[in-house]
Amino acid sequence: MADVARAAQVSLQTVSNTLNAPERVRADTLARVLDVIDRLGYQPNRAARSLRSRRTRHIGYRLDPDRSDTASVLQDRFLHALTTAAESAGYLVLLFSSGGTSAELTRYEDMLRTGSVDGFVLSGIDPGDPRPAWLAERGAPFVCFGRLESDRADCLWVDVDGAAGTEAAVDHLVAAGHREIGFLGWSGSSGPGEQRRRGWLRALQRHGLRPDHHVTALDTLADGTRAALELLAGAPTITAIVAASDTFALGCYAAARSVGLEIGRELAVIGVDDSPTASLVTPALTSVRQPLEEVGKEVMNLLVARLSDQNLQKTGILLAPSLVIRDSA
């Protein structure tokens, strides 16, 4: 900075303002300093800035375990969106893994104690998730991708309206003439899974249809296929299935083939997440798309506001999904 100030014949404060608060610098001075910065190839030292500001400009994010038995690349797409949004705000995303919830909390504790990050982004939020309350109790800034039960002002979240997505799927199927519509959802306690089931149920009730055909499975292709076979065997009159994930939807494809049903003609199938696989399978899969780029931006907007101690008008942001219609429905 001293070299830049000397070459541009300005003070160190003017160089600092040029980098951090350009609105404070006269236009001709700003242009001269920026020209010198470009000519000298000056780059601010991130470590030195961290020492002075006590900020690392790093955001911690725990990677979910790697899985080969699912069609979902939701985490990959969200990470791209989050990383892009973070870089635009001047932050880097620090990725780490952990074995389970207890190990994850220990990792959070280590990172907070050593000042490794300024805050965290959490995903995979389910009912009773202990992580948000644990971080809030310690005053650690964080934002969740997923709805929170807590109404605490320091528990911020961004989510996609999963119920609205499956409701739109049922509306589309009813408009196409379907009246017996099954649902294949997650077993166990799942926040997103329950929201998607609720949308299916709400839409059927609104159309005066009976929600009689509902099975659950683990979120794997093999178990999704097993559950879809169970659904088809138990309700041979159904003509459509709304699946809580694209992995389950592909399980429906496999089950339909094994019992001689043609997807798109004899059995309509709609998934959720609009994974890359959706447009590659035959027939192409109709699926509910989540606006992950917008999720990433809103997560970072909330986190930056929290780190800057800004007053927030709302602690949660709910975004609308969209139905991408293809040949399967």
C-alpha cells in the first residue's frame, strides 16, 4: 500500500478508501490510484487484513458424505451457487467433512476456538437438528439452507417451498386427467420429505381425491425401486406417482419396467430436484426444480448482514420452485 501511495502521490488512507470505500474518493484521484494498482500488480494481503480486522473472510460448510446410490447432485449445485455468491461478497468457502453430528459439533468448536472462519452455512436441516441451537448458543453467525423450527432472531434460514413444488406436480397430473396419484417419500424424520408429502396431500384434498397410496423408502435407487414395486402392487389402479426425489423417480422407472408399464403412457412419474439425469433418461423425467442460484445468493446476503450486525426485517426466506415438464408426465 505504501508503494501504491508513493507512486500515486496520495496518502495511505486514500489507497485504503480506493480499495474499500471508493465512494469517498474523488473521481480523478480514484482513476489515478486504480491505474497505479493495476500497473504495480498490487493485491491486498488477506492474512494481514485478517489480523487487523479479526476477520478471516472464510465461511465454513460441512460436506455431506459421498454417495454413489443416488441421482441427486443437489449439494454440488448448491455449492457452486454458494461459492459464486461468497466470492462476490469477498468471502471464500472452507469445506470440511465429519463422521456424524457429534463429530461435526466438535469440528465447529475447533474452528470457532481457532478463529478459522467468520461463520457457517448449514444444510440438510431436519426436525430436531441440534446444530442451529448449538451455534446460536455460542453466538456463532450462521445461515441454514432449510427451514428452522426456531423463531430466534439469530437463527437465519433460506429454503425452497417443497410443498408448493409437489402441489404443482399434482395439479399438473390432475389437469392431464389422472385421479389415482401415489406418493413415494422418504422414511424416517426428514424436513424436506415431510414438506413434499404435505404438498401432495394438500393438492389431492383440494381436488377432492383420496390420498390412499403412499409408501416410504430410504433415498437410494435400490430401495426406491423396492418401494415403487410395493406401491404398484398394492394399488394397481394408480396412473401417476409423485416421487420426493429424482432418485425415487428413477426407482419408479425400474419398477415400471419390471412389471411391463410404459412410463409416460401407462404411468406418469414426476420427481424433485431436476437433476442432470432428468433430461438424459428415456422418457425424459418431469421434475420440480429448486432455484439454487437464488438460494446461494440469499444465504450469503443473510450471512453478510449478520456478520455486519445489520438489522434484519425477517429471519427466513422461502423461495418458489418451478415444475419442468418433460415426457414422463
